[in-house]
Amino acid sequence: MSALLTVEDLRVRFPTRTGVIEAVRGVSFTLGRERLGIVGESGSGKSQTGRAIMGLTPPHAEVSARTLAFGGIDLLSASPKVRRDLRGKRIAMILQDPKYSLNPVMSIGRQIVETLKQHEKVGRAEARERALDMLAAVQIRDPARVFDLYPHEVSGGMGQRAMIAMMLIAGPELLIADEPTSALDVTVQLEVLSILDKLVAERGMGLIFISHDLRLVSSFCDRVLVMYAGKIVEEIAASDLMNAKHPYTRGLMNCMPVIGADRHPLPVLDRKPEWAL
Ligand SMILES: Nc1ncnc2c1ncn2[C@@H]1O[C@H](COP(=O)(O)OP(=O)(O)OP(=O)(O)O)[C@@H](O)[C@H]1O
Ligand SMILES: [Mg+2]
């Protein structure tokens, strides 16, 4: 299988007055048309890894890699125009909070139409038709009504689905979903995930699913990268998680509450300075 994405020794640094913050410290992995999870605690570098691939790192950050290639395109030497064209068209990213991604003063339908028009030459009627189809694909029951609503007029779950629709309208080959459901309650979370799962399977996309929730990631992905302090400490097939070797991964697993098991107190996650070396 030829890789969709190749990441070798990715580093993201933020120079600050008091020193350099190394957010990502040598991350390497390849991705095909599969579902890859990235887990790790807050600040471990998950989002910055996703943003570096997407080309959405803050301007003052320094990004370097031995290889950062998408479908044969060297992302680090690509021109800003090439990267802009890739974003949204071939690589899309769902951010944690739809409020930051949906424009509050534009109706949901128009935002989806505008996104499509940025990437394809389509007529008005066709664009509207495809936006409505996409809204239906993310299981919005009354697409024609929702098309005309503004983001503040819909629930969090529907806003998140509208965002997924917007991200998928141009048919990306790679989708990076950064905590796509953590702002939602559990039942809506599962709904949104099953929609994502179906779309990924139907369209044969590659998916990078970022979450701090190891249980969620392992039930949803084929393979899991565990990050700690800017590095991958373990890469493991989701089905093989029970045999995780790294003490941090094992710690994450032990901290997952088990329904029916009466454990008081819940174990506290152990961290050792040498894992961050
Ligand atoms: N703009 C920035 N300037 C300086 N440091 C930053 C900036 N953005 C992120 N960082 C630092 O980079 C590190 C990694 O951040 P990142 O957002 O990738 O973590 P994360 O794993 O996504 O965490 P979370 O689970 O909280 O989303 C953190 O230590 C963070 O403080
Ligand atoms: Mg993050």
C-alpha cells in the first residue's frame, strides 16, 4: 500500500522570550487509507502535529521534518498557494470547537457552498444540491431548513455535523479530526463518530483521529499512536492494546474506569521524567 502521508522526524518549536517550547519533538509515522488515532494527555503535541500537516501552525512557530509528504507532494517546500489549494480540497481538519470554524454571520448552507466553490468550478444550483446532499450525509434530517440557519440557531451536535459537512464537501483524501466530539455529550458523540466512520469507509479516506480518550480512539481506529511530551512513545494496533508495552500507555489504560468494577480510588496516572527524554 502506498502511503498517503509520510511524516519523518517532525518537529514544531515555539521560540519565546524565556526559551524555546518544543511542542513536537521528532514524530514519525506513515498513513494509508486507514484510521489512525493519536492519544496523549493535554500538551503532549497532538494538535500541533495535526496542524503542521495541515499547514496551520502559528506564524512564529518553526516547523521542520526530514520528510513531510502528502501524496508525493513535499509539504515543507510547497508554495503557500499549493498548500492553500490542498487545504480543504485534499486535506481537511475538523477542529475541536465548531464555533471557531463556522462563520457566525453566514448561513450554514452558504458556508458549505462557498467552501465547495473555492475548490471546484460549480454552478449555483449544483453547489446547493451538493451541499444539501452533504448535510443529509451527516444525518441532518431536514437539510433544506438547516441550509438557511445560522450557526447560533443550531445545537452543538448539529453545528458539529454541519462542520463535518463543510470539511467533507470537497472530497478530501485525508481528514484530520482533532477532538471532534469532545464538546458534545456522550450520545451525540457516538452519533457523530458513527457518521464519520461511515464516511471514511465509503469514501476510502485516510483519517487521523486525535483525542485524549484512549478508549474512544481504540474503539474507532485501526492503529494508535501514543504521544507523551511531544514524542510518540508507543505505536500499537488498536486490537493489540491489551499488550501495550510502554508504562505510559499501560497507565492510561489502567486509568480507564471499567463499568461494573468497583475500584476505589481510581489509580492515578504515573509519569516518569525519563519518558520525556
Ligand atoms: N502558540 C503557541 N505558542 C507557544 N506554545 C504553544 C503554542 N501552541 C501550543 N503550544 C505548546 O505546544 C505544546 C503542545 O500543544 P498541543 O496543542 O499540540 O497539545 P495537545 O496534545 O493538542 O493538548 P490538548 O489535549 O490540550 O489539546 C504545549 O506545551 C503547548 O503549550
Ligand atoms: Mg489539542
